[in-house]
Amino acid sequence: MLTALLADIRERDFVSPRRMSVRMRLPLSELARLAHVHRNTLSKQPESAAVQKSLEPVVRILMAAEELTGDADKAILWFRHQPIVGYDGQTALQLVEAGHAQAVFAHLNDLRDGLYA
């Protein structure tokens, strides 16, 4: 099933960094930092395998959050602003930027499974 968020950020057969940046209300330079790629790479080679692979964890986390919240905007707000208990009050965005996307997935799985996290 195509989530509302994924429908908004896709362009042809790939995730558009530009659309993703607009939808998340993040400057492209911040999205590049989050995805661990150079900002020029995002804008000049958006369809490249490297860019798509770098955006994948963020997209998967946002899709999982959207499934839990039932709303793409709520998922984005959660990702950007909600401190995650047990991670020194860091947000999902901060954890992903620090290379801890798996911790965010684990947290979302706990929430999905009904565990208080």
C-alpha cells in the first residue's frame, strides 16, 4: 500500500529529495546531512542508487510512523520534534542523523506491538 507521504515524495520511480525536503519542511542541506550525503549529490543526482539508498531509512521510518499515527503530517512532526524516551530526549531525526536509525525502528516496533517505550 502506498502511504500518503510516499505518494507525495515520489517522482516517477524514485524518491525525490526535493519533494521530500519540501514535505518535511527541511532545507535540502539538512536533508543531505540527515541522509549522510553531500547536498549537491541530492540535487544533481536524485535518481542515483547512492542517494536512494541514503534516503531509504528516513522514508521507512516515516512510513512506519505514518502507519502508527494514521497521518503523514503527524508522522513528520513526531520524527522532527518528539523526544524518544531512553535516548536522552533525542528525536528520531537526531538519532537518524547520528547513525542510529535501527534504534528508531526498534522504538517504532515497540510502539506498534503495544509496548510502552
